[in-house]
Amino acid sequence: MKTVTLPPDTALRRLMRRRRDDSLWSRLLRRRDVVLALAVLGALALVALLAPVIAPHDPVDQDLLHRLEGPSAAHWLGTDESGRDVLSRLLYGTRVSLGASLLAVAVAAGLGVPLGLLAGYLGGALDLALSRVADAVLSIPGLVLAIAIATALGPSLTNAMLAVGVVYAPGFYRVVRGSTITVRGQTYVHAAIVTGCSTWRIIGRHVLPNVGTPIIVKVFLTFGYAILAEAGLSFLGLGVQPPLASWGSMLKRAVRYLEQAPALVILPGLVILIAVLAFNTVGDGLRDALARRDREPS
Amino acid sequence: MSAVTSAAMSDAMSLDVRGLSIAARAAGGRTVPLVTDVSFRIAPGEAFGLVGESGSGKSMTALAALGLLRRGVAVTAGSVRLGGTELAGPGRAMPAGVRGRRIAMVFQDPMAGLNPAMRVGEQIAEVLRHHLRMGRAAAARRAADLLGEVGIEAPARRARDYPHTFSGGMRQRVMIAMALACEPAVLIADEPTTALDVTVQAQILDLLVRMQDERGMALLLVTHDLGVVAGTCHRLAVMYAGRLVEEGPVGEVFDAPRHPYTAALLAAAPENAMRGTAPKAIPGTVPAPGAYPPGCAFGPRCAHARPGPCDTGPVAMTESDGRRVRCARAPELALPGVPR
Amino acid sequence: MIAYFGKRLLGAAVVLFVVSVITFGLALLIPGDPAIHIAGEHATREEIAAVRAELGLDRPFPVRYLDWATAAIRGDLGTSLYNSEPVTEILAARLPVTLSLALAAMAVAVLISLPLGTLSALRPGGVLDRAISAVTALAVATPSFWLGLLLILVFAITFPVFPATGYRPLSDGLGAYAAHLALPAITLGVAAAVEPTRQLRAALADVLDTDYIRTARAKGLLPVTIVRKHAIRNAAVPYVTVIGLETGQLLGGAVVVETVFGLPGLGTLAEITVTRQDLPVLQGIVLAATLVVIAANLAVDLAYRWLAPGEAG
């Protein structure tokens, strides 16, 4: 009776669980939805880069004789209220929407990551103050705050996305702060402190690499939110200014023609949906793969 | 009421486990046997101990009798019957109105076994309301009575408390009251004292035995602790690696175990160690399900194992003078027992 | 108990304080000197200085904040730059619309998430669970205003079941009120249902795996009773928490959804204000929305007491 055995339930669960190779990326790439989502993201990135090359028409070229037309050989997805080629506008819109979202994510991470590292690593009054600010920002409805900031800065796509970045910064802050606190408690960090490494060196060499993956997860998920936020702000008139188009601003203009040309509303929304879904799928897949790795270290 | 039912209960109301096998579906479509060909019978008024280490399949056997196997684990052969009713068998669902009413169970961990968000009286009352169609007020009164019967002070007031206000021992009393609510014919107690303080363990065992005796129930006491069986049960069965290895009256098995595993368990129990000697640990570990050795599963750890009879082919259960044993060398071994 | 709520209340006060500083600080973001902006491009240096003194801009930021905050506590949030109406009055006229929408959307979110979350928790990994998780993934990626437009297209234009846009106060009768809120509430509620569905699924799956659920099954209760009486209640804490947290999401989403459906709430107000650069009104919207969020979170804290006896208290 002195033998040590696993609780039967645990043993049974282990037995019933499939054994798998546990490298993070191989876990991730085994999921078909994640692979598909990565392919979509790759395609979107290509479209954003190559829009001028692959777009069949100039996205701002008006043709008032062919307004609100359905699909044709010349215009695969039809034309909008000014006779512009919808496909070309969507392709160029990819560049605008993804670029704007990238800016917002960069601002969010640029604010949240360093502050999260500092707060998590140093703790104390700095942590307390920053965490209160993060709580406060998080308790303001995100889009309302973004509108307020963007309005104060003046209406432009850049300002709108700066605002969105500020709104999402506390998300990064929390993730990084939490991971940093965990890492800071590890023996190897104590060892580094004892051997006299500088704080900056420890953060850069030991802490940052270990909070990297949660940050990547957050980047993907925030990218999805940022695309939605860009669309929402553009819809309110805070985003890209005409004649340039983003997916959101295309929707805004199409609303007036909802009855005559519903495709003008449906298409940009569908593109937004697919892009956000792809970012979220990769983010969620990465997070699940991480969670599983952390649960069974072997 | 219990007097009437117990008088009406003949031998036909005994719990009859016959040839029970249980397996888990593992990854890749494999099935892993967890319990193989287990048979025993518990008569009304009888207390029966089912003894084994973790992973021996004893709890699985008990859960199967209540139809509570977890998803992916199923009965593959044999049956569990109560009176004329089949409770479990391959592909069989538990008949309605039996579980909780004619057969009830007390679990190991009373801290986790009670719903934290429901008053304890309500948790007892809902059994009465569901099975006996009692009204709200009557069920509440009966619940308080039951709490009193299992030794909880000020039961009417305590019935309105939430589980977190009870100690572990008190919670186990609540669990017992809940199990007894519908006067079941069979009570299964799975390690009912393992999670409790030593001082409380004896009280809970006394309560179980008293209730079993007063109500003429069949009691299946599942435990890893032979000491628990010694003071409470009439008969016992020992399980190892999913099979019964020995079965018989408690006194006889303790006096003269016939299976080396039983003897080793007896020798390993601290309270049975000779004065001044350490309890003897059994070398090695219990084989994992799916990795049982050929022949006698206990063979690799057995001090009496011999090449030939013990490591080839399955070892059959033999029966003589009311005792059963699954050991190829049983007739030639004279194993030491312990005085009870 | 009282200490617990005292602590929560103090926390809420701290958050509100920081939010008020942020809100007031918005004025600092405006590029250029507001005094020049107001006095006009061709104003003399003296004229600008006069405007500056009049607005109090010559005094240090903390002093100006204190003035503004004490006035705000008395319910004075200044006047609109556009039409000089008191901000508080403007907000008071529109808040009921937004609150109606948010509450209705929350009801929709509960009506969606409660069954979906429960169904997926019953067999984690099963066909139904996977289907539901695919639907939630779609819902979270759908721009809410686009969904609103699609709903208008289907339920107001193609099949005219609901009015496409507009708002009727409750005083016009429940029917008209509800009919005008239906599509916006569904639009907003679908997005708000996603996180609660996921939370409920996770929490319920955990609860269904506990010993006390096994006890309930051993008691021979019906599966429906077990889920309803034993499981949901214990899974409710994270569920209610996330419903409470959705408030912010709802109010943010309301801005766009109100615009789509032409509801005269805080959202359309925000949209109008954007083009007018009416900062006092915007500040008022931010504060009002945040107050609602903070109140919702306090309500969630109150709910814990009832949901989880023996914890939180």
C-alpha cells in the first residue's frame, strides 16, 4: 500500500488522450482551420502589397455612364455609385484597411508592451499607477474613447488608428505585465539578478523572450479588432477621407444604395468578415496550442 | 417503513454483479480493459468490502453499478442486477427511478461532493421530491429529520445552511443522509473516510454500519484500507489490476489469506505490523491499465511466483468452502494472516 | 460584506477619477491653441489673451481640472460649443434611448448565449459544440453595422417585418417601442453573445465534471434538472461577469448601430459631434458611458453574493 500510483482518473485521462508531438508550430499547423487562415492572411498581405499591379482598374477612376452596375466582363464585381470598379477599390482598400490596422496594433503594442514590462518587472508604485490607468481605459467603452480621441486629434485615418491603438494598449499591458510577473519569479531571473545583470539587460534577455508568444497571440487578436474598429470609425466618417477607400468607408457610402445595389454593402462586409476571421483563427489557434503546451510540460 | 420493506425483501433483492467487464476507449480506436470478469453478490443486510489499490478497478465497478461511468468508459460484458432489475450491462442504460432511490452512493470527497450554491436541506429534499413526489414542505421536514438521524445537531436550522459552513465529517454525514433519503436497498460507499481526519473516520464508519444494520441494506464499501473493512464488513473481495483475486468472509480471509496479494496487503497495513517491525511494502507498482502482464497480473510483484503456473495464460478463479481465490499456487501456499 | 462592497466602491471611485482625468485631458490633444481657434485667425495678441483668460486657459492644468471636476460632480458638464445647450441636458435626452438599446441587446445576448453555451457544454468536442463554436467565430468577426445593414435588407426591405430605422419612446406604446428596437437590439446582441457563450461553455463544462454533479447524477435526478438546478447556477459567476463586462462593448457598439438604425441616442450624438468637434459634448458622452459601465460592474459584484455563497462575501 506504500506504492505511489497516479490517481486512477488522471491515469485514465492520460491513457485516453492522444499522444502528440508537442512543438508549438507543429501543433498549430496540424489544425486545418489555422492553415487555411494563414493562407488567407498571406493572400491579403500580397493583395495589399501588389494592389497597383493586380487591380484591373484605377480605384478612383469614375465612369458616370456605368453607375451601380452588376458584374460584367469589364467589372467583375460591378461598379459603385460613381461608376468606379468595385474589385479594384476592394483590392486597394485591403492596403488601406490592413495598413491602418497595422498602425493601430503597432501603437497598442508600442505602448502596452514596454509599460507592461516595466510595471511587471519593477512593481511598486509604478505598477499600481499604470494598472489603475489601464483599468480606467478599459472601463471606457472602446469605440467611444476612440471616437473622442480621434475627434480631438482631428478626423483622419491616421488619427483614428492612433486612437484605436491607445484603446487596445491596456490589453497588451495586461498580458505582458502578467507574464512578466510570472517570469520574474523564476529562478533563472533571480540568478541573473544575483550575477549583477542590469535591469534592462535582464528584461531584454530573459523576460522579453519569455513573454513573446503571448504578445504574438495578442497581436493577431488585436489585428482582428483593429480591422473592425477601422471599419466602424470609417463608417462614422472618422477614417479614410475620399477619394481613397477602405473597406469601412466603402460600406459607409454604399448604405445609401442598400436597396438598389445591396452587393455594394455585402461585398466589403464579407471581405472584412473573412479578414477578421482569419486573424482571430490564427490567434485562437496559437493560444490553444500554447495553453496545451503549458498544461502538460514534457 | 424500513421494517416493512426489509421484511418484504428476500434474497431476490440482493445486488448481483456477474461477469462484469469494463473498458475505456483509448485513442486510435483501441479499447483498454479496466475491469475484467468481476462477480460478487451482496445480500440484504450484508456489508461487503471491495478492496484494492488505486487503479485496481474497484471504484469503476461501483460507478458501473450506478451507471455513472465517465464518457468513453463502458460496460463491455456481464451485468449488475438488483433484484430482478438489470442496472448495468453492455449497451444498457440505467433504468429510470432506480438510481438514488433503490441504489445510492456516498463518495470519497465530501468537500467537493456537495453543490456549493445550494442549501444542504434542499439538496436532500430534492431527492425526496423527485423520487417520492413529496411536497416542498414535507420534503424539507424529512430532510431535517434525516440530518438529525445522521447525527447533525440542530438539524432544522442546519438544513438551511450552505455546505461551506460544514466540516468535512459533517459534510460526509450530509452525503449519507442524502443517500439514505429514499431508503435504498443498496448503499455504495466509495472510500467514504479517505478524505477525512483520522478522528472523524471511525465516527463515519460507525454511522454507516449503524444505518446499514438498522435499515437492512446491502452495503458495498469500496476502500483501499483493509483496516476499514475489518471493523465494518461481513465479507470482502480483493481486486488487483481489474480482476478479483480473492473473496471470502472477512474473518477467514484475515486469518488465512489465500492470495499472496491479500497477504501482502495485510502485511503492509501499518496497524498490522508486528510490534517493533516496519510494515512491509509491496515491491514494484500496480501495472497500468492496458499494460497487464500475461498470466497472473500480480506475478511480477509476487514473492511466491514461479515460472510456469504463474506467467502463462490467465489464472482461473477457484472456489472452495465458501471462498474464492485466483492463484495458481493457492493450494500449496500457507500464507500468514493477521489476528483481527 | 460591507467591507467587500466598500472596497469595490472605492475601486470604482478610483477608476472614475482616472477616467475623468483622461476625459478632461482630451482637450490637450486638440492641435493648436484653442484660444486662437476661438478668437479667430486674425485676432490680436491681446484678444487671444483675453479669450485665454476667459476660458481659464492661463491657469495650470490641475487647477482647471479641479474646477471642471467639481462642476461635473454637481452635474454641470459645460455647454455645447455648437448650440450652447447644457451638455447634461443633451445627454439626459438621449441616454434613455441608448440604455434601452443596450438592455434590449443584453437580453438578446442572454437569449442567444444561454442555450448555445449550455448545448455546447453538454458534449465538449461534439458535433453541436463544434458547430456552435464556428457560429460564434463568425459572429465575432462580423462588423456589427454590416450585420445591421443585412438585417435591414432582409427584415425591413425584402420582407417588411420591422421598421428599418427610427425610434419610438415607450410612451408611444410597447409595440412601436419594441418594433423599432428589435433589429438594432439583435444586431448588437449577436456580437455581445459571443463571449458569454464561450464563457458559459467553458464554465459549464468544468462544472459538469465536478464531484457534486456526479452526486446529483447519483441521486437519480433528471439530466435537465441537473443542468438547470445544479450546473448553471455554479457556472453563473464567470457568465454574469462577462455579461457585465459586455456593457462597455455594448455601449461602444451602440454608437455605430444607432447610426445605422437612426436611433437618437448617445451614439448618433457622438457621430454628430465628430463632425462638429464639440469637445464638451464628447467628454460628456465618455463620462456617461463610463458611469454606466462602472455601475454595471458594481451590479455584477452584487450578483456574486447571491450566486456564490461562501466566496466573495
